[in-house]
Amino acid sequence: MRNLFAAFGVALLFPGLASAQFEVVINNGLAPPTPANVIDSWSDWFDTHFVRNQNCPPGWPAVYAGNPCPAPGGPTAAAIVTGGRVMTLYVTETSSATLDGGWVDQLYAEDAASAVMDAGTLEYLVARNTATAGVNGGDLEYLWGRNDGMISMTGGEVYMVNAFDASHFTMTGGHAEYVVVADDATATLSDGEVDYVNTDGNAVVMLTDVTAGYLIARGSSQVTVMGGEIGYSEALDDAAIVVVGAGFRVDGVPVGYGALTAETGILTGRLASGEDLVHEFHQGEDPGGEFTGTLSLAGAPAAPVPAVTTTGLAMVVAGIIAVVGLPRVRRSLALRRGSAVRDPSGR
């Protein structure tokens, strides 16, 4: 952060330099190990870097104005390796960037571009439009999905994952302290560890084999639990959590499928994945008695559970509606636990 403040200080002292001279554009249509496509030093770390398709002009300020490249050629690939240091990097069109060591403050994948983090340190990784961004390793503060962006995590350490708008998040490994899914975003948490899962808006989330400490569902979000481990859950506002399995009991008393009537308790049973469930839950009204979330139980499908896709999530939503009914009111977003921070670009 000290480096970030220093950069802002230079921008304030020399605004002309910040807007025009501090710019590096890689648009040669080539890929590493081409030397021009490998960032392995920090001599120009303050410069704003752009990785664009061949023939695309320098990005400043085209990215901010939303101006597309008039005649994009082949994609360009760039890599930031050990020793490399970049303040801000934009990847646009269908180009790509890989962080394989080194340090980057902000990395944005725009348009249909892609960004991958394999190692190193990164503050913000953002996928917007229809871009993709993935974390396989390293240490990341914030992973963002905006618009229709696709974000994923197979490993590494992430402080907070934010899937907003109509983005989709897939997790198959690694550890995240917070996963926030809101607006019309979707998420599939298949493996890995999460301390807090927060849902809001009209988000649709499926948990198949993830270990989560807390699950807090708000707004009109829909969460389906097929497997994994969850220590504690709350279904608030008009949110619905559906647990799929068999042999359910609440505080040791057998219960059937459908919405639970108990506001709190210990839910046990066998999940659809075959794992044993021991789960503390809370559902129902806020102190004013205005909102009602629901926790419901559903039977496991007879056939093996297929790989979950966005289409599959839509089918799950239909099943949830059949169990718990349509939400009565669409609530505005107010993430009161594990609240998300703003996209650093302000978008």
C-alpha cells in the first residue's frame, strides 16, 4: 500500500506524466518467451501497462472511454515473472496475461481477454465484460467478477471473492476468507475452503464439496447444499437455503422434506454427496418481524449428480421454487456480514 500511495503522490505532483507518459503497450501479437512479452523488472513499475491484440493502438485512454480496437489482429500474451513489478495492467480484446511470480497491484481483464495467477502477489484481479480470470496459486487480496465475467479458483490464498452483476464464480480448490455472490451472479463451490459465504440479491449458489465455516444468505438469493461441510448458516430476508440429502433430524428428532419450522437448531443427516451433516442453522425474521428466510430439505436425486453448469443452476432454481415458493419481495443489496468493497476502478 505504501507503494500505491507513493504512486498517487507522483500523479498529483506530475499530472501530465500520469496521463500520458507512464504507459507501456504490448501489442505485438507474440507470446513469452519473447523478451518484449516478459516483465521481469520493476524499472517501469509505475507505468500503466496494456496488453492488446496486434494492431491495436495504445490503450490510454481508450479503455476508460470504452473504445474498441478498430481492426484487432492476433492476440498478445504477456507474463509477469519473479522480479517483475507492475502497478496497473489492463488486458483487452482476446489477449492474455499470466502472473507467475513478481507483484502486481491491479490486473484487469476486459472484453474477452483472460488473466491467470499462478504465483506471486496481487492486490486486485478483476474480470469484466466477458473476460475470464483464474487463480491457481499465489497470494491475492480481491478477486472480482463483474458484468458477465467468469472467475475461478483452483488454489492459492484469496482474502475476498466478489461475484457481482451476472458473473459466475467456480471454486475447486484453495482458500478464501470471504466469498460474496450478489446481484444476478452465480457460483459453484465444488472444493476448497471458505471461512464465510455471503449471498444476496438474486444470486444462485451451489455447494457440492466445499468446507465453509459460515453461510449467510440474504436478499432473494437461492443456495443449494449438495455436499461438503458447513458449520453454521442463516437464511434471512427472502433468501432460501435448500439442503439435499436423506435421514435428516433437527436436534435429534426426525424431520421430513420441505421447509423446516424450527427457527434454530442442529441439523444432522446424510448429504447427497454421501457425507454426514452436522449443521447449526438459523432462519426466520429480523427483530422487527419483517423478513422471513427459509431453510428447506429435499431428497437426493436417484442418478449421480452431474457437473454443475450455469444451465444446471437454473434447473436447481426451478427445484428450489417448487419446494419453498417464489420469493415475495426482491430486497435491495445490503451485505451486513462480510460486506464487499468497491471495485478499485469505481466501476
